[in-house]
Amino acid sequence: MVKYVLPLTHPLLHVVDVSVTLSGLKILDNVSIGIPEGAVTGLIGPNGAGKTTVFNVISGFVQADSGQVRFDGTRLKHIKTHHLTSMGISRTLQGVGLFPSLTALDNVLLGGSAQVKSGIVADSLAMPWTDVEQRRLRERAYAVMEEMSILDVADRFPSELPYPVQKRVAMARALVSDPKVLLLDEPAGGIGAGDMADLARIIKSWVPNRTVLLVEHHMELVMDVCDLIWVLDAGTVIASGSPEQVRTDPAVLAAYLGEEED
């Protein structure tokens, strides 16, 4: 395990004093978390703690009332969700979010579309980079699908695939852009113990070449793969540290882990 001195001095991704109010309810209250480069960072807490809202602020789905998000030392302003991949950030959703009318391969290819210059004008003018970029993206998609052990379902539609395989397709779509930071929103949701063991192996294989922020309810997965964990409760950070530190933190036991054990 990588050891950290908290607070982190130079996180790759940094959420700083972020507050969010939705429909009159304070969802996040001055939340600050740091995600170190080349590690797996977990974000946990009971239902309604604000975990996915943190993801949505980073992704541009939700506008913060105050605070900021910094990526690689630069403040992200007016974040547009469709610009995330070009900035080096990619995310999955709580479900799968696959397009049912597209094959698994085509769904994965969509994750790298921001990196391809070709468009209607370029295609109509037969620009020389069009075929080259499309071929590179397709090769990258094949490589990622092989990494995720789903290359054999490339030509099948989501409805034809078991849910755990759909989850892998969704992760492959997020990976195909080769992001610096990968945001995983409950990747273990809806999968069994055997698939979860494979998921843990895959996530751990990504570091230190890839940085991961993981929101997850399955504590066994979090404790297995994470180097650093942040804990939210009622929209505030109540603890942070290594899995060993978080596992025995009284505030965490009271707010979350203790409830699950009871």
C-alpha cells in the first residue's frame, strides 16, 4: 500500500471547499478531497452522503455554489461534460448507460469520439487524417476490450449481454480515451462475488499508470483496492486515510461501517 501524509500537498485532482445546495437542501458542505496520482482513491459513505454529487461536480453535471475543482494544478472553470475526455478525465455511471441500438464495440468507440478530429466536414472532404484516426481508435477499442475480457462480445448488443458484462463494456468505453483520471461510480453494483474478484484484479492492474477515484458501497472491494479513502457523511468529510485507518475510525464506524456490521 502507498502511504500518504494528509492533507495531500499536490493531488492530481483536487476538490476544494465545494458546497452544493439542491432544492433547498445542503448536499455538500465545504467538501475538500484530494486524489493522488497513480493510486486508487475511494469515496465512501452512507446513502445520501453526497458521493455521486462530488462526481457530478467534477464532471460538470452539477454546478457548485462555491469552491473549485483543480486538475493537474489548473482550476477547471465552466466544466462541460463533453470536454471531460479531452481534458483527461473519464467516468462511468451508476448503471451502465449503454446505447441499446449500438453494438458493444460501437458503445466503446463512442468513449473516444472526442479524440477524433474527423466530423461531417472532414469526412465529406476526405481529409487524410480521417481514416488514420478512426483506425487508431478502433485498435485502441479492441485493446481495451481485450483487457476487459469482452472482445468476444464486440458485435453483440447490450440486451444480449449479462449485466456484469454490460458493466465491463461501460468501463471499456471510459477507458478507450486513455484518461489520466478514471471516475468509477459504483462499478460493483449488481454483480456477484466472482465478478467482483475479477473487478478488483482489473482495478489494481491499472495503477500506477492510471489514477482512479472510486465511489462504491461494497466495503470488501473498497478495502481491497484502495490506497486512500475519503469518507462523507451528510455532505461533509468525516475521515480520511488508509483502509486500515478508516476501518477503525470511530466516526466511520458510527456513520457507515458500524451500520453495515449491525
